[in-house]
Amino acid sequence: MREQIVASALAALGEDSQKVQEEAGLVRQRLSAVQSEINNLLGVLAKMGAEAAALVNEGLTRLKAER
């Protein structure tokens, strides 16, 4: 249902639909990269323990703000 709505909206945009689709793809790629970085930071935290918590928390805060 959601995909049908998006497809209809893109069709209504005409020439701009290609540009919107490309931008949406870039946003999805960046979101995936940010999620991957968050997972990496959590892995580092698990390995290094509480001593690295502040550093990892700073990174998580930055990435969550970007997301």
C-alpha cells in the first residue's frame, strides 16, 4: 500500500520523479551507513567496556543526530 502511494506520487511529479528517486536512494544509503557505524560503535563498547563508554556515547550521539 505504502509503495503504491509513493509510486503514484512519483508519477505525478513527472520529470522530477527521477531526481526524487535518486535522492531517496542516496538517503537510504546514508541511513544504512549510519546504522552500520552505530552497530560498529556498539561492538567497540562491548569489547572495551565502561572505560570507552564516554567516547562511544559521543559517537552515538553524533550519528543519531544525523539519522
